[in-house]
Amino acid sequence: MGKSTGEENSNLYTRGVNEGRSGDLLEASELLEILEVFGEDGMRSYLMGVVEGEADATEDEEDGGDKE
């Protein structure tokens, strides 16, 4: 299993946020690839980003869509 750096974790988090917001989530095999390449810390960063992105999308919907 791989290990990720702080910068890689940050990038995985950002990717997770973007995918969580858009609803364009990864397939299980792609998640396993993240785990294999970046290890548990990388997977955790990605999944935390997804949760944050989904929460942001929900807030946007409750606020009526666009934030201005």
C-alpha cells in the first residue's frame, strides 16, 4: 500500500470536494486504486472531501442555488 504526502492529501481532498459537489463519484475499483497508491491517509483525505462537497451542494440547494 502506498503512502501520500501532505500535498497529495490536499489534492485528493480538493478532488473529493469537487466530485462530492457534482455528484460524480468514483466507482469502487477507482477507490481501491486511490487506497493502493496513496494509502489510508490519502483515502481518508479524498473521502473527507467528498463529504464536504456533498454538504456544500446541499447547502447551495437549500439557499436557492447560486451563492453571490
